[in-house]
Amino acid sequence: DSGVTQTPKHLITATGQRVTLRCSPRSGDLSVYWYQQSLDQGLQFLIQYYNGEERAKGNILERFSAQQFPDLHSELNLSSLELGDSALYFCASSVGGRNNEKLFFGSGTQLSVL
Amino acid sequence: AQSVAQPEDQVNVAEGNPLTVKCTYSVSGNPYLFWYVQYPNRGLQFLLKYITGDNLVKGSYGFEAEFNKSQTSFHLKKPSALVSDSALYFCAVRDMDGGSYKLIFGSGTRLLVRP
């Protein structure tokens, strides 16, 4: 068990809908990362937060947004969903800071857009 | 931009034989390299990392990786494969962005160890 909790584990929804994925990092970790894993794109970095602030942005669509709350949990919001958004979404956490690159991954949320 | 490449989609090996999963990197500056493993229906798990020092890095579950600067490679190895090593393996590189960092992953290599 990595200590990172993601909910829900599975999510089935329809095109055009909006969903929220939730992540609770390991106790003491200040950094949260979101990744998208799909068969055709592999593991793609979406966005990173550190202690409530956005720190890095990757290939995240404008329809997607995220935030990290004062209790350090994070949410990834996906709106106007398309079939191609179907993927496994991972959250990872780390202590943060230099030389603390070891990421701990949650088990992911499998999103199916029908 | 930092990147890693995993040239093999799948590696097949017999149990008890040595295994190698290949990774090459392209970075500016000193490379910070990682290997992660993903078992079915699980998140990625850290195996090992190279920052500096010895070119042979030892990690979890008997895995090790050899850093080769001249060949820009960071291959994952194990002397004797187990069926339970069958999983998806990802090579990754640290990408600094200002004061923050993220990991950029390769496309992954599926390792299949047959009994």
C-alpha cells in the first residue's frame, strides 16, 4: 500500500458530462501529481501542486482543471467529457523539494466515457 | 526537453534466466533517472533511481540498473527472472521546471516471464 488514496476506483459516465476525481496524498507529502495513462498516449503528466499552489503543467486539456486544498487532498475535474478521455488517471505524491523525487502512486481511477 | 525511450514493447524471458529491459535517455545537464513497475490493477511502484555516483544502482526485488553515459542508456537488469516479475516497467527522467520537478515516463515495456 503506497499510502495514496484515490476515489472512486471506477467511473462510468457519458459524453458531455463532468466528473471529479479525488486524491489523498501520503501523510506528510506536500506535492501532488496527476497523470493520465492510456493505451495510445502512455503515461502523460497532467499537472502538479505543491502545498496548495500549482507548480507545473503538462499536457492538460483546457476542459480539465485541478486544485489542492488546505488539507492537501487534491481533485481533478474533467468536464465536457469525450470518448477519448477514457483512461486510467493516477495521482501521485511526494515530500517535495529537491532530491525528493520518489513518487508514490495511488491505484488510479479508471474512467470510462460512453 | 528531457525524455526517455523504451524501444521494446515487450520482453519475454524464461524463469531463471537473466533479464534486461532497455531505456535510453535524452537530457540537458545531469540525468536523474528512475525505474518504476506497474502490476495489474495497481499504481506504479518505485524500483530504483540514479542521481550520481556508481553506475550500477541496486533497487527493490533484486533489480539493478546500469547507467551508461556514453550510450545514454539506463537498462534495468535482474540476474534471475521470476514469474512474479511479470509486469509493466517504466523508465523515467526528472524534468526540472523552475523550482519544481516532475517525472517524464517512457512508453513502458511489458515483461513476460514464462515458467
